[in-house]
Amino acid sequence: MALSNPFGEDRKARGTPADLALLVLGGSAVLIALILWFDNAQGGLTGNGVFKSLELKPWVVDPANAPLFASNYLFYPVYGALCRLLDLLGVFAGDPRRQLTILNAVSASLCAGVAYLLARAMTGDRAIAWLTAAFHLATSHVMFLAIVNEDIMPSYTVMFAAMALGAIWFARPSAARVAAVSVLFSIGWLFEWRLMFPTLPAMLAALWFCEPRLARRFAWIALFLACLVATAALVALAWRGHAGAVGPFDLIWTGKAVRSVWAGFTWAKVGYLWDGIVAYLLGTGVTTFDGLPGWDIWRFTTTFVLLGIGFVACSTLWRARDEGRARAVLTVFGVTFLAGEVFNLYSQPQDPQMQINVMAWVTPAWSLVLLAAHRRWPARGPAAMAAVTMALFAYNVWSIAPLRGLDSKWREAIGRLERQGDPARTVFLLHDFDWTMVYGSLHWGTAEPGVADLGQAPQALPKFKWIGFTGDVLRHPDWSTERHVESLRQQIDRALALGYEVLVVRLWDIPEAQLLTETGMVADASRLGALQRMLRTDFLATPVSVDPVAGSVYRLQRTAGR
């Protein structure tokens, strides 16, 4: 196989600027249309976007006094400035929660432009580059994270650009090329710190395997690391004296979530890892067929498709293994995948934000599948692959359709809950990952879970008063099960003693198996079972209502004799 020349040296690269402009503008338009249709800035995965937007707000209204966060050092200043620009343009003015979706859409379209350049550099084919960029946008994780307000997209875009550039330039490294990739790579992880870990070993491995001279290998690696440290130092210097500013080595190692409840290897995470890998490509619109009991069509079909893509790509690269470009592409994307999945097994392997950069290998691999199809069927191959991409995009849009309109629906649901339980006199008992908590925080104001600081009812502020079912599990993973159970009991008892009504939303009716599915990343079955048994033994639940969005609502009282 003959991979084409690196960026900027492809004589066939006619039309590239026009293609990129059309791709970025067209991709942004399509994604923004999806945002308006979807009406769900959170997306239905986590409530991170709500809390990120609250942390972002100071960077929009008062950037001089807004605090920096070491693990997202560049994200808040850059996105804060861009939100101010959207305010001037009148785009969701004053609403960073939804402005994040617009910025993510543009970022994802820029990333599609990077996919175009990478495919064109690898194959020298304009049509394949277009189809690769379209495929990249059509994958489930990329499309989804491009239209919601999670914070990963800008860092992923910069990191993917660094990976693409390294995959081409490290075939023939020079001081300027190594330095440029290192700086770009560093900017990526300065947006989101954890992106450093899967790709740093991949970059160093590529420099090692693509340079035949031993002394030069060490020199390139040393230069890459030196530029990484220098970039961190310059960024730290630029923000010196600002609230929350840290030094360069505190940026390089922030320790984010290393000792949190999410950290650690468990067998349960292997299943979550599988989910995270296959969900990168296909959404969960169809998981099972009733006529095929036990056959999970989503997991198995997607697994076979990914294995097929990987087989074709690896076979093509193996035949070109004597070329530096083939080795660089395989090493940068392959080692990122392997190192990243080990890292994910330690953290949250099912989370799209943890998988999007690790599964980046699928995009260049798909360009090689397109190349193989084009060589085998010059006319029909590209047309068939274009149809596959269109079907993939349509399927993934269909998969998220059940989540459409949740912003509007939850705004109405929170209004109904407020009418059922006066916030001044009510404490809510919620699953910590429940959407009632997320939208309650959005509409009533954020508040830490717990009742330790509450006075006698009624109390106006904080308006949102709640107890987290696994709140202490998240904050004190070292506690025993007995201590967690006792803490939850004491919190409910204290709320009742202070004269508050305790309303439990959805949690009372969750079967134990579903509770484990929703919370298994942070607590095992025995701990969850103990918490649930305590609730049903020590408290009596009286039905209040069944909300069509929030779910069942019960009023808790102590059981007789307590």
C-alpha cells in the first residue's frame, strides 16, 4: 500500500480549503439543527453540563475574578470568551448551559475537518476524505457529544488534531514537527487533563518505532517531553496571580479523581467497558429482538462491525509495515486505544467522555476500509460506503429521539414537584444520579446534599434541599456499609425532626437489579441492598403522585415504634 505524502505535500490536494470550509460550515449547520430539534442540552447521560455551565458562568460575566480549575485549565477561559461572543451575537444570550451545545457543535465540525485532512493525507483521495469526515460525525459518541453540553469536545478536537498530525509527521520526524505536535498535544490536555494519559505513551512509542537511529529516538522523546513541560510552564505563567492559578507541575499532575469512588479495577467494569466501546459507533436504539431471546443485537453486531473495521485497517497497515507512515498511524491510534482502555477500566469505562478519544482509531481505520472498497469496487464501493454512513447517522439520530424535549419536559416536571411539595418545607430523597437532582439544581439552585446545616422548617434558602441516596458513598468510599446505612437513616430522621416533609422521587420503586445497574460503578450489590432494606424497614412510604417525567413520588414517615 502506498500512503500519500504528509500534510501540505500532497500534490493531489486540490480543493482542500474549499472542502474544509464547506465541511465545517455544513457540519455546524447540521449539528445546530439537531440541537434545536433535540431540545435537551444535558442529553440524558449525566448532569455534568448543568454544573459545568454554573462553573463557566463567572468566566462569562466576570473573567478577571473567575476561578481557574487545574484539571480544565484552558476550558473555562476559552469557552467563557466564546460565550461572551455568543452573547454579543444574541445566540442563547445569558444561557451558558445551552451556549455550550453550540460551541461543541462547531468544535465537532472542526474535528471533522481534521478527519478529512488525515484521510486525505493517508489515502490521497478526496472522496475518501469526505466520506471519512462524514463517518466521523455520524458515530454515536461524536454526534451525541457534539449536540449536548458536556465539556469534552474542545479538548478532544485539539487532541485528535495532535494525534492526526503525529500519525503523519512522526513518520519523518524533525525538531519542528516534534515540537509542534507536543505543543498541540499539551493544549489538548490543558483543556481536559486526563486526555494526557492514553495518548502520551502513544506519541512516545511512535517516535521510538518510526526513528531508526537510536540516539535520535531518545532525542525526539526528550524534545517532546521538554515541549510539554514548556507549554505547561508558559500557560501557568500566563495565569500567574489569578484565582486558582497553579504551577506547571501541578498542571502536569492534578490527580483528578485518582482517589475518588470512581477509581479502581473491578470485574463489573469489564461489562461497562464493552458497553462503552460498542456505544462509540452505534446508539442503543435497538438492543434486542423479542424473537431472539438472549441475543443482544446491539452489543454483538457492533462488536463484529468494529472487529471487521479493525481487521481491514490492520491488514492494510501490516502490508505497509516497512513504511514509517503506516507504523506511525498504527502506533499513535493503536497505543492510545490499548492504554486508554486500561485507564478506562480504572475509572468510568462506559462514559462517552472516557471513550471518545480512546476510540479515535475507528476514523482512520474507516478511511482504510473505504480505500479497500474503492480498490475492489471502484464505482460501487464508495457509493455503498456513503449509504452506510447515511444509515449510521440516521440510526444514531433515531436512537436519541426518545430523549428529545427533556429540557422542556423537566421544566414542567420541576414546576409540578414544587406545587406538590413547598421547597421551604420539603426535603427530597433522591438517587444521586437522578434527573430530578440535575434539573432541581438547575431551576432551584445548586446545593450540597444533606441536612446538617438546615434549621427548623420552613426555611427558604437553600431552595433545593435534598438527601442523596448514595451521597456518603460518593464522598466517603472508605466507610463501612453499616456506617453508610446509619448516616442515611440519621439524615432522614433529622429532616423529619426539623418539621420537613421528606418526599422520595422514583427511588422507592426502583428494583434492586436496576438500582445496581444505575449505581454499580460506585457501590456493590450488598451495600445498595443494605441501604434499600433500611429504607423499607425503618420508613413507611405513602404514595403522593406518579409524575409522567420524574416518576413516582412518595412521602416518607418513620415506621411505628421508631
